[in-house]
Amino acid sequence: MSPSLPPHSNPPDTVLGRIAAVLAAILAAAALLLLAPHGVLDKADRAAYAVCHRIPDHTFFIAGRQLPLCARCSGTYLGTLAGLAVLALRGRGRAGRFPSRPLLFVLAGFMLAWAADGTNSFLALLGGPQLYPPSNTIRLVTGVLQGLAIAGILLPAFNIAFWQQPEERASIAGWRDLVCMLAGGGLVVAAVASEWDALLYPLALLSGLAIPALLGALNAMLYVAIRRREGTATRGGQLLGPLLIGLALALGEIAAIGALRDLLGARFGWPF
């Protein structure tokens, strides 16, 4: 039998893996920082370019500049961040259970509202029949609702994937939690819809950073599942390697999707 490892120690390959993860993340981030475009807001736009159509008519403008994400995607990404922030402030950061069935139905309703408005907006874009005139405010609100739903599901999924002993509590434990999340989402709607000049950089940078952060978290969850190391972390430092690998993959995916979109746009003349 091979000798057992002392508590909280890591096999050598795990240590090397963490070093490789740090280097991969640094190299990926450095490449994106050094390559064009060079402006901070331009880089946020480029990150959004990988996940959003960025149609100007469907996007809020602040200080005469288009936000990186369209109204609906702004709501989704910023709403997810707001939802996660509210849950963390309410002590749900290590929650390992999904919301109760009634709350799941509400979250499903949020996603259905997002899908219904998206369908209505798409039909309007094609000149087809529509239930109501689309507007950026409705796109933003339904996007935020979807983002809150994603936060309520993503948080326990993340904790189950990583922690050996996630807390035996739901991410959204009751209606008060949901109301607090809706209040946080309301702040996002108010901030974006206000089109206040002073909010250009905060909203644009948060939008740009949310994309690799959320995509990186999903990549990290997939990575530990493939490695069959889910549910093994006992301290925060053990999350560092998978999260950095997930981030490096996310930055590479963003760059690759952007390049593919450039290629298809040039080849077929697609407007977005």
C-alpha cells in the first residue's frame, strides 16, 4: 500500500497543477491585455462581443457610448452578479442546497419571462407578429430576472461541485431572500436605465469582467467533474487551481469566439 498523505497536504501533481494553472491564467490575461484593442472600455466591448449581438438599437448608451452588452444581456450578467452579491451578504455563500420547489417555480417564471420577451423581440426584429412593442427597459428587466434565477441555481451547484461539506442550507432559503434579490436587481435596472454619465465605467467594466468570471466558474466546475475531483475541497486555497484553469479557458474561449465572429462577418457580411 502507498503511504497515506497527511491531512490538508496535496499530491505533487496537484501542486504542479496549481502552478501551471497560475501560469496559464497569467499568460491568457497578459495576451488579452497586450493585444488590440488597448482601451479599457474597448476590451470590455471585445469580451461582450463573444457572447452578445450588441445591436445598437437594443443597447443602452451612457455618456454617448454604447454599453458592452445589449439591454437583455446587461440585465442577465449584472443581475447574476447582483444576485450572488445579495446571497453572499445574507450569509448564503457556502449554501449547498437548491431553493425549495415553490421558489424554483418562481425562478422558472423569471426565465420564462426572459424567453417570452426575447421571442417577442426577435419576431419584431424580423418584422413578424408581436404581442407588444419591445423596449430596452423590458429587455433589461427580464434580463435581470433571468440573472437572479441563474444566481439562485449557480451558487449551490458551484458549492456542491467544489466543497466537501457545503452548508446544509438553500441558496434562497425563503421569500425574504428572494425579495432582497429583487431589490438588488432593481438597483441594476435603475443604474443601467438611468444612463447617468458617472456610471459608464462601473457598469461597462462590471459587464466586461462578469463574462470571463461566470464562464470561468462554469469551466472550473466542468474541470473538476472531468478530473473526478468534485466535492473534495476543504479550504479556499484548493479552489485556486481549478478557478484559474477555468479563467484561462474562459479568456481563450472569448478570444476564439471573437475571432470566429470576425471571420464569419467578413466572409458572409453578417451585420452582427
